[in-house]
Amino acid sequence: MKSYRDLDIYNLAFQYAIQVHKLSLKLPKFELYEQGSQLRRSSKSIKDNIVEGYGRRVYKQEFIKFLIYAHASLLECLSQLEMIDELYGMEEITELRNKYDLLGGKIYSFQRYVENNWKS
């Protein structure tokens, strides 16, 4: 691993954050700065925490901490998607929720890998 860009979880989080950003711009105008903004921030926080954790990878516990933060941001993002789905029933949301569910499992699995195999 030469870069955080080599991490599958980062690449997926980045790709999904782009999808979420575009989706959020389809919300009603009054939601762009409320629900839409919160959704965008939580989705981008996932990838950012992965990157920050990777930057601290020489400190195993720091790396794990930021992977936990990434997973927590993912749960927040899922919660925002649920709310938007309930309020507006946008077609793309079901697919995004499924993708984030899978990404959550991958982040958790990677976190366990770091816990058990990472040398600090």
C-alpha cells in the first residue's frame, strides 16, 4: 500500500460521496441547506476519516480510531438517506443505501484487519 488511494474502502467512499452530492442537489430548494448539506458532509466525512487515519497509520490505535470515525460517519449518512427516502422517495436512494451497507461491512472488516495484523 503506497497511498490511501490503494484502499478499496477509500475509493468506494469517494465514489459514493460524488453520487450523494449529485443526488442531494435534486432535493427541493429549501432542503439544499438543511438535509442536503448534512447528507453531503456526512458522506464526505467517511472518505476524509479514512484518509486521515491512513496518514496516521504508523500509530495503530490512531488508524483504528479514524476507521471507527469513518464507520460512524457512514451510519450518519445512512440515517440521512433514510430520512430523505421517507420524505421524498427518490429512486437512487435505495441503491445508495445498499452500497453504504456493504461499505460499512468493508470498513469494519478492514478495521478488524488493522487491529489484528497491523504493525505499529
